Amino acid sequence: MITKHTSVATLAVIGLLFVGTSCTDSHNDTGVVYAPQMYEPVGYEPYKQVRANPINAREHGLNMRLPAQGTVARPNYHTTFGEGANKTTDLMMYNIPADSIGIAERVLTNPIADSEKTQAEGQVLYTRYCSHCHGATGKGDGPVAAQYKGVPNYSADAYKTMNDGHIFHVITHGKGRMWPHGSQITPEDRWKIVQYVHKLQQG
């Protein structure tokens, strides 16, 4: 016969069992985790792994492989210009914020020596990335400019004074309606475009 005291005793034993099984040696043990994504940010930390990937055992089971030793991030890389005695190496690092074009105008100069070769390369790059808005001759008459108003004419007096730093900064971060191109064009290629834009400024 089940009495009130028996029911209470049974519930007490069950409660003690739950309490006993939930206690562990470590105070940091969360026990059973029903939503592991709440504890382990899988999507945000690619080098942290909840369940080891057996294919990539050499990298401790990570989904993403570690970069090769000595790898340098793309925005900060060395580029070599010139040949022979005129050979120079420059660290193409650009950390001037988008809203600080005045700094760029004051401190930046083109590290690439002006030559027929770099002018020709700059023209190819300009045609590829810029001419659809700025036009083949820099008059601001590209096919996109017909719909996208406000594209400058480089040979106009107001734009002839744009220096190396100004042009490089605008290519990198954009200005007004012009979108940034820093992620599409390497710093070296941006400097070559700067050279060619100076040629277009001459009219």
C-alpha cells in the first residue's frame, strides 16, 4: 500500500539521485550541453574545433588549416620595383582611415618610378577598373557616368591638382558615389593607375 510517506520518500530518493549525478569534481563542467553552439562559437572561430575533423589530423583536427609559417597578410606585403642598381623594395601597407584623405595628400608619394612600362601597365589597369565611369581619356564620360552623375573630368582645372596621395586614397577607400576598390586592386596596381591618371590630368 502506497502511503503519503512512501511517496515523499520516493521523491526524495529520486531528487538525491539527480543531485548526486549532477555533482562533479570540476566546477566548470556544464554537464549535458543541449545547445553546444551557445558554448562553442563554431562559426566565428575557425581555428577552434568542437568535433575534430579526421581528415586534417596534422592540424589537430581543425576545419581550417593554419597559414604557412611566415605568411604575411595581404595588405602588408613587400613589392620590388626597378632593376639592377635602381631596384627598391617597399612595404605596401596602407592604414590611413577613409575619412583622413588630408593625411594621404600630405604624406604619400608614389613608390613606383615613372616609366613607359608602368604607364602602359597603368593604362591597362585603368581601362579595366576605371574607364567605364571615368571614360577612356578621363573626361568623366564613361558609359556608367551617363547614369551615375558627378564623375570628374581629370583635365579640368579643379582636378589637375590631385596629387599621388589623393588619387591613391580615393581608389582605396572611394569618395562620394565612387565605391572603394582597395579589395579588388593590389597597392602596386593602384600606384600604376595613379601614374596613368596623372597623364590624363595633362589633357
